[in-house]
Amino acid sequence: MADYSYHSVCRWTFHSGKGGFVPPDMIPEWSAENLDTVGMVELVRDEVAPRLPENIRLGIELHFDYEVNEDNAAEVADALASSGMSLALVTPGAHRHFAYGGIASLDPGERKAAEEFSGRALALAYGPLREAWHEDESLYPSFVIWNGSFGYDLATVGVARMYENLQESVAGLCRAEAQSGGELFVAIEPKPNEGHPAMLLPTVASAIVFWNRLEKAHGVSLERKGINKEFGHSEMIGLDHVYDTVEEAACGMLVHMHLNSQGYNDGLILGGPGRFDIDHGVRVNGMNVAIAGLVRQAGYRRWKGHDIQVRPYDSAPQGIDRVVRSILSWEACERAEREVDYEELFALLEARRTAKAEDIMRSAVASAIAHFDELKSGSGLD
């Protein structure tokens, strides 16, 4: 296992266009009518996997119920198994159905329906999708709880009741998961906004507090529980995703990773705090070199998911290129990180010679760029 690098590709990257303020039909061959989930798996197998280094193994990430459901799960699992790929992540796409808080809702009817919806997603993961789990237990899928539906836009004391509802519902889901086998890695994916102006569990720290609250108040075991860290979600409100990684590792809660960027931090791509969720691919920069070192030192060997969006002006070939670029960019950061002389770095930091320490990290970024160019040469990106 140590010789392989495990990356996962998101089903939702492959769509015809976002719509809204940008075209919904830039890539017609990726429309819902022309590309189903089985077709997406085959597309990744045929047009992404062959362009990657031999040490990389791929997984796929899926939303229930609009990307995988009871009708297509068996076929999707077969496609994954026959393609040599694994199910890396499944998440209830509750935000598509519940606009008033989902499992945190103050409407008892919505809350009950959302809980049942999450239960169906869990049953699917342990049911027909079980065939697509990786054979290595440490690479079993993540079951991600994303907070897109548990938000609000009115300041009242009812927010505290929503938080209580959320605790009870997630605790119930965790008990159901334990009864199903307790083999999945259950992760919360924090996000500060989108879906609603204000969200429950907006930050990594709030999600860690939430897990500890579930353990103390509801008896939920924290074994295989933690965070799906997403770089862009921290960046979009100006938080430090490097320090987020420190907290996740220190609390033993680094369960899954969504590698992407809001932009702005490599001097090339625009974006950054205060923007909507842009979902650029991985950038080669000093922050990512540092995070690569932190997760390696923490012993993280699980899936590195690429939660990215193609640009509103992309063609299908360029969209596929962006997925390849994102994977190779992270590989390049990992390779450069392993070359850092940490003994020298710490000696400089202890001596307050931070300019010299900066030189070491600048050299690491330059090395990562060189590694990316080397990896790119065999990927069809030239």
C-alpha cells in the first residue's frame, strides 16, 4: 500500500455547465442525458487513468440519490470493480431535497424525511455498493455528512434547537452505521456558507467540537469519525487551511481530503476570501507543500479527493485535462515536500532566521513546479 498514492475523482465534476450566471450547456456530451454515472466511471477509466503515473490508484466519489441510487447502484458497483477503481466516498445529497435545515430542521416532517433519506444512502453503501469497496480496510469509503442543507438565514434562539436536532440525528445515523458493520469512515465536511447565508458546522474547529459533543452527550464512538478537510472551504472565508490540518491531525480526525483551491494563493488564479465556492483544482504553492508534509507526518494514507469544477468556458477535453492537472499538482507537492531538510528548517526557525526558512520553502515550491513539469510530460498535457 505504501507504494501507491490514492486519489479520487468526483462524479459532480463531469457536468455540462453550472448555469445561473454562466452557460448550462458548454459541454453537451456531459449532460445528464448523455453521461450517466456508469459512463462517467468508464470515462475516468479510459481518459484519466492512463495519463497518470503508475503508482496512482483511483477511486470515485458519489452523491446519493442523483448520482447513485437504488436503481443504478449495482451497475455502478460493477463498473467500478471491472475498471479497477473503488468507491472512495458516498454522501447524501440532501441539499437537493431539503431547504429548511434537513436533519437539523425545526419542521418535524422535513427532519424525519431527511433522516430517512440519509438512512437510504447508508443502506446503499453497505448494500449493492459494497462490491466496490477497496480490499484494504484502511481504504474503505468515507460516508460524508455535508452541511449544505443545515443552514439558516434568520437570527433567532431557534438556531440552538437546530443544533440539538443535528446532534440527535447524526448520533442516530452513527448508531445505524455501527449496527451495519461500523466499517465506513464517517466524516463531517465543514462549510461556512452556500445553501444558506449561515451554516451549522461552518469550520473545521466547529466540526471537531461537534464530534466531541456527540461522544460526551450521546455516547458516539469516535473510531473512524472525523473531518473531510476541504481546502477551498477554509480559504473562502479567509481561514488558514494549514492550521486546520494541524487541528485535524492532533485530534486524530483526518478522515478524508478534498483537494482544491479558491485561487489567489499562487499569484496566478483569482479568487479567495469573500468569493463563492470556485473549486479550482490543486495549485502548486507553499501552503500545499506544507500541508503535504503535515498529512504525511500524521500518517494519512487514505483517499485524496479532487472536488473541482471545470471552468464555464471549457470543452470536454480541457475539463478532463483539469482533473489530470489537479492530481499531478498534488503529486508534485508531495514529492517536493519529501525533499525538504526538516532538521535545517527547524534549526532556522529556532534561531529566528525566518528569511532563510522562507528560502527553504521557496526552493520546495520551485522543486514542486519542476516535478509537475516532469509529470506533465507523460500525461498528454504538453
